[in-house]
Amino acid sequence: MEVFLSTAIEFGVIFLFGCVGEILTEKSGHLNLGIPGIMCMGAAGGCFGAKLYLMPTENPSGVLTVLIAILFAMIFAGALGAVYGFLTVSLRSNQNVTGLACTIFGVGFTSFFLNNVVLTEGVSTQLSYAGLNFFNAQIPGVESLGWFGSIFLAHGVLVYLAIVVAVVVALMLRRTKAGLNLRAIGENPATADAVGIRVTRYKYFAIIVGAAIAGLGGLCYVMDYMGGIVGSTVDQTIQGIGWLSIALVIFTMWRPALAILGSILFGALYIISSRITGISFEQIQLLNMIPFVVTILVLIVTSIIGHRETQPPTSLGLSYFREDR
């Protein structure tokens, strides 16, 4: 049971990165269905950054390895987020179509980039550079804490980074003027614009930063959960995780703090099929559908209740035309 819960947390934070990034984006009124592709871009960028630093370095620094990988993951993911922002904010393109296009591009780019640029052999294999173990470095003395340590403290740095990011975003949205302005834009951009809030600037900020956060989910999957293994289906796996991350946004009712618990639940539901022996392929697929079914049920219940706090931003998915104000 301890191993199961520990793995659920380790896998769940991958959803958490994607979910928090999408929440931040949606709070500005933009539905970014490109999150799966953006998470793939984060994986490609993180692996590329780690390779650039580790390949020529004989005695790599663990701190620098992690920081460089995080930086490149955020840059690659943020770049695709910026493309989405330019198309939907400046050019007012359809958000759903643009997001789907970003997903298609991100998945395809990642597959090509990992197999032909990051992996020197040009085939799907494992990143074989000394220093990748820094991502899974545990807190010293965790073994002496028993079940509590093995469940909550025996994780790599990206697990705790995800929780910190979720808390920071939650506090920013609820306790700061910038968060209030961003939520106001998501509800009614025309009113926010009328009182002097720079709508375009806030939208770009939320979209790019949200994409950068989501990109860390792809990095977390490859470096933390898979230990640097870049299999032939890594892009497809991350894409599936990305769609579940978007579903988690609805499940947690656009609350980053609640997303911490929701991500652990989704992580447990995602891996439960691999922990049950003696079941058929069809049964495994049915178990993998549980997160989506639970999300649909939550969406139905919250719609019936109709409480404003459980609903998405009013202007979500709608382009803002300042001339119509």
C-alpha cells in the first residue's frame, strides 16, 4: 500500500503541473487545448537542456542539472504557449482550433526532436548521461521516518516543486491584486478594460506562464517518473496525460490548491490498472476511463448546483474585441 500511494503521488504531480498551468490560462478567459502538446514540448526542451549540460561535463552539478532542464522545459513550452497567445489574443483565432493545432504540432515536434536531436543514436532509448539521478535525489534520512517518509518524502525535487507552484498560484489568484485583475478579465474583459486593467498584457502573461508550468509536467514524466527513459511512445503517453490534466481542471473546479489532492487521486486511478493482476485488456481500458467518468460526474453535479465558485470563468473560450466595448 505504501508503494502504491507513493507512486500515485509521484505520477499525480505530472497531472498537477498541467492542471495548474491550464487553470492559470483559463482564469484569463482562454481555453488552451494545446496543453498536451505543450507538455510534450516541455519534455523535449528539458531533455535537450540536460543533454547540453551533461554531455561535455565530467563532474556535473546536481543543482545546475535540474535548473537547466527546468529552464529549457519552460522555454520550449512557453514558446508554444506564446504562439497560441499570439493567434488567440492578437489575431483572435478560434481558441479550440488553435489549441488542437498546438497539440498536434507539439506531439509531432517532440517525437522528431527527441529521436533525432536529443538521442544521439537516433532511436528510442535511454538518456545515458551521468547526473540524471539528481532528479530522483531523496531527502537524507527519509528511511528512518517509516511509512510517512516512504509515502510523502521519498520523491524527487520536481514532485515538491509541483506542490509549491500550485500553492503559489492559488495564493496569487486569491490574495494579490494581479490575481484579482486576472480573474476579472476572465469574467468580463470589457469591464476590466474599462477600469484600466491591461487586458492583453494579462492574457499573454497567463497563457505563457501557464504553458511554462504545464511544460514541467512533461519534464517530470521523463526525468522523474521514467528516470530518463525516452521510449517510442513517450510523446503519446504525455499527450494522454495532458488531456487528463485538462479534465482535472474541471474536476477541481478551477482551484489550484484543490488540484493537489485531485492530482493524487487521478494518479492513483491512472496506475491502478497496472497494480491489479489477472484482468483482461478490455478491463484495463475500462479502468483507465475512470478519471474521465469521474470528471463528467463532477461537471454534471456542479452544473446542477450552479454555485458561481464551481463554474468556469464567464468569458472562457470567447475572443475579446475591444472595439465592441
